[in-house]
Amino acid sequence: MQVRTVPADALDKVGRTAQDVAMFDGTDEQPTFLPRSGESWRSPWEMYARLRDRDPAHHVVGGDYWVLSRFDDVMNAARDTTTFSSAEGLTFTYGERDKVGLDQVRPMVMMDPPEHTAFRRLVGRGFTPRHVAAIEPEVRRFVVERIERLRTTGTGDVVEELFKPLPSLVVASYLGVPDADRDRFDAWTDAIVAANSNGNPLDAGEAVGGLFTYFSELIETRRRRPGDDTISALVATGAAEVPMLQVLGFAFTMVTGGNDTTTGLLGTAAELLTKHPDQRARVIADPSLVEPAIEELLRLSAPVQGLARTTTRPVELHGRTIPAAKKVMLLYGSANRDPREFGPTAEAFDVGRSIKRIMTFSYGAHHCLGAAAARLQARVVLEELLARCPNFAVDSDAGEFAAGHFVRRYKSLPFVAEASVGRVRA
């Protein structure tokens, strides 16, 4: 096999990294899963397809973890929390639970049923349809203001102006952060999300400390004066049932998990609507297509491209045995493009596609609590963007991807409000 000597992050004309070229050009060898980060997130789709077709239960020898890439396998593993446990963490790194250092009070995402079920029931009180409906006016005001600012300037970085601050606004609302504290909250959030993308949110020590101190005080305030938010719902149950550290852990999880994921969805949505003007025109002509279009955008973007579980017993799959106590990556991004589930046009963007199920928010016990809020943000952005800037465009070639092995998102994306006026450059 001949290997080209080109930079590892360089991309060829079909968006493959040098590693992809070396692994796949002119050979029938088994594919290899290569964790993506930064620029190499631009196009992991060929690697996913080869894993699905040639090695659906793939063993990464160097890291000693496994990768599932077909829809049914990912779906079944996500639902089977008894066999595929979250207790040891959601990355492919071993020892994650010890690294967190909260063995007695673990984050919600590192719980399994029945412990997870009980805590989720408490948290779910703050994620009601009524709350989602209640925040829509605030979300729409913010989106309209930011789009009008972009219209006035004509160009800008749509991630910086809209796609990054919007999720922070929504997370703050769910957590009950008062308007007067939003600037401080946003600054802490930016620092923590950036550190989390690089593998360890605790690296943003000053921001983490500030956030924990702030929420310790907010929790005490909500004990005295409850509001209509998740913190109030938790503390209303009593300290004996939900320890302070558990509430703090949940707030931290909301910050790390509720921001960059929605940013990833919105960035990919803008890219796809730019690259497929025919699909954009369909939505503009028929507003009833907005909701199916959002489901299709959720399917193709899959901001969380994959998360890991740990096997509690040996698992037989596709003629191979995954041993017990092994990390298993569930590739949501690959599952969402599996022709076995979505047919021969699985890679295509079709706003009229009838979708029964997707893995974007996972499935079963760990289905994302913020799914309704993410859909709300996508709907409002789509409605207002197409109404106010029907000819907008983004330059995805000039866009930059954020670091991190699990969330695929643009950290910058040049935008022009009226594509006919010139090139798409911020």
C-alpha cells in the first residue's frame, strides 16, 4: 500500500484527511477508526461508511476500545443500559470515573438506572413543555436582534454573533440565572466549553470555581425563593434527597452539554441550507416543512458524533466478542447516515424526508433532556433566518472547526446576509 506524505490535517477534494487517504486509497484493507478533532471533523463520512460496511464491530487496538457504527447496533446498545453502562464515563479513555473524583456524587450522565431514573425524574420537572413554550418569546427576541445586526453589517461570523450565544441564553434560562448575572455566566460558560472541547473542562479552573461558587449561592437563594427552573425543582425536594454537590454537578453538566451541541446543529444547518438552495426554497415555499427539515438537519448534523459506554459482560456482535469492562464508542453520526435505516439516499439532504427515529439525542434512558429546547432554537433560527435573510450564505470552506473528539461544531463560520452582494467573508 502506498502512503502519501501530506500533512495529517490536510484535506483532499472529497474532504478526506491524509489518514483516510493512506488507509483507503487502492486497498481493501479493514478500515480504522480515527478520532477526529478540529479540521479533521470536516468530513468523517467516508470513514463511517467503511466502518459500517466492513467492520461494524470495530476494535481500536491502540486504545483497546470498540466502535459500533450501524444504526441498529448503536440504538440497541444505547437502550441496553444493563450491558452498556455509563457509570465509567462517556469517553473512550479508561479511568474517567477516577478522574472526575466524585465517586459518591457522580454527574447524571455517569449514572445508570435505577439511580439515573430517579434523578432524571426530579430534573425533568424543569424540562416541561410549558417551560419550553415560556422561553420562546425570549429566544425569538434574541434571534431577531442578532439577525438584524448581521443584516445591518451585511457580513459577520454567524457562530460568534448568534449560534454560540443563543444556547448559553437558553441554558441560563433553564438554570434560573437572572438577567443581571448573564454576562458573568456567559464568560464562565465560554471558558468551560472551550476547555471541555480540549478534553477536560476542569482546566478552566477559574471559571469552574466561579461557576460553582455562583450556583452554591443561587441554590441557597432558590431554597428561600423558588422559581420556575430546574435548580428550583431540585432544591424543592430537600437537601437530604439531592445533595448540594449533585445539584452543582447537574448545573455543570448543563453548561458543558447544552451549549456546543446546539451550536454544532445550527452551524451545520446553515452550511446545508447554503449548499442546497433547492431544499431551502422548498422550506420557504412551504412553511409546513420547517419541522421535518429540522429533523433532517438533526439527523445529518448529529452534533454529538459519538459517546462511549462500558460493557458489563461479554457481547457477541457480527462474529466478534467484545469482552467485559471494555469501552464501546456509539457512533451516533454514523448511525444517522446508515442506509440500512434511511435507505439509499441516507447521505442526501431532503427536507421532506419522513424520519421515524434518529440517534442525535441518543435513545432510551439517556435520551437528551434538552431535546425540546434544541428543537425550539433550531425552529426559531430557521424561521427568522429564512424570513429575514432568504438569500443568506455561509462559507463553510473558510469556516473553522472546534477541537474535541466528540462534538462536531464550527467555532467560526463566515456569513453574508445577501449572497448576491459578494463573497461570503467575515
